[in-house]
Amino acid sequence: MRTLLVIGIGAGDPRHLTLGAVDALRSADVVITLDKGEQKADLLRARHRVIDTHAPGTPVVTVSDPERDRRPSDYRAEVHRWHGERARRISAAITSATGAEGTVAFLVWGDPALYDSTLRIIDRMQEETGLECMVKVIPGITALQALTAAHTVTANRVGEPIHVTTGRLLPETSPADRRNCFVMLDGGTAWNDVAGPDTYIYWGAYLGTADQVLRAGYVENIGGEIAALKYTLRESHGWIMDTYLLRELDRE
């Protein structure tokens, strides 16, 4: 039976891989990657750097990522359709590139369990394309860990919970949950929509790469600056990955 290795590779630095992740990558017969177009070619090159650093010579099969409607009337239905097409394309690539006992690696940004679709797509491949395989997950450093490390702060304060959400859902988050609130997948500038006078932001883009950019301060003071910076960086690179921690501080 084929083995699928879902390997968390951290936020961009080849040194983010654990020893277990390196061992898993070296055991793979082939690595399957998605090509998301020229605008995000940096992401594909980053994966190749990981492979060249830890398992040079491992064959790489690149699958063209299907198009996705970024402003659908039904978000969940569009994601379901998109994942289904991904599953069909990746399954075909796996069966073409490996034999029945082959080992395939997928390199996942951060950790496969946090805001990543790879495991769901593998489920779709098994259910809808009949792909028989054993799945192993190797955890990785998340963008949340890379963010707090870069800012030298803890994820929570003593005895307080942590909330993780998306930019799309941040406006629905309660003030209590925004005491220590991580935000991912923010296509806009949702921090400006919810901030009060005591809201502090730890923001980072391209975490773990040579292009890493950090900002921190009260949103009322730097929220607009970060919004403008995010626009400039997206225009310059053609894409952006940013993550931030919102924290309500008890100012007197």
C-alpha cells in the first residue's frame, strides 16, 4: 500500500523542520507540490529549497492548482468544489508517479492540523478516487509560533485562553476572545474593524523567510500604517502571507 507523508515544514526557513520531518522527507520516493502560478512562484521555490537542503535529488512532481472563485456567493460550497478538483488532480499525479508500494511526501506550510486543507483533500482522494494509502502526519512549527518567537512574546497571559480565527470571522469574535486572539488568512485589514483604544497588535508577514517584516503597537496608532504596508508588500511580491496577534491591554 502507498504511504502518504504529510510533513509540516514550518513558516519558510528550512531550519524549521524537525529531525522527524527531515527523516520522513528523506524516505520519500517523490514529493508532490502544487503550482499556484507565477504570482506565488516564491512559495514553490521555498519548497524546493527545503528539498535541496534536506533531501537533494528527491524527484518533485508539480500539479497545477485549479482555479478558485475568491468572492463566491457560497464560500463553503466553492471550497468544497475546489478541494474536489485538487483531490482528482493530485490523486492522478500520485498513481502516475509511484507504484503501489511507493512513498509520497506533501510539504505543508506550518503544521498540517492548523488551517491547512491537505488532510481533507487526502480524505477526498480516498473516498472519491479510490486511492488506497496509509497516511502519516509529521507536525511542524506554525505561523503562530513563528510570530510569537519573532516578537519575543508569549501566546497568552497567565491563566488566559487563546483564540484562533480568520480575518473573515474576526468581526464576529467576542471582546473576551480577543484578549489573546491570533488571526490568520486575513485577505484585508480586519484588525482595523474591531480595535478599541486598548487593542495592541503583533503583526508579521513572510514569517521565517528572508523577507520577514514585523510591526507592533496599539492599533489606533499603527493600524493604518500596517494596512498601507500590507498593500505595498502585496504589490511588490505579488502575494502576501501575514499573521497577527491581537491583545487587549489593561491600560489605566
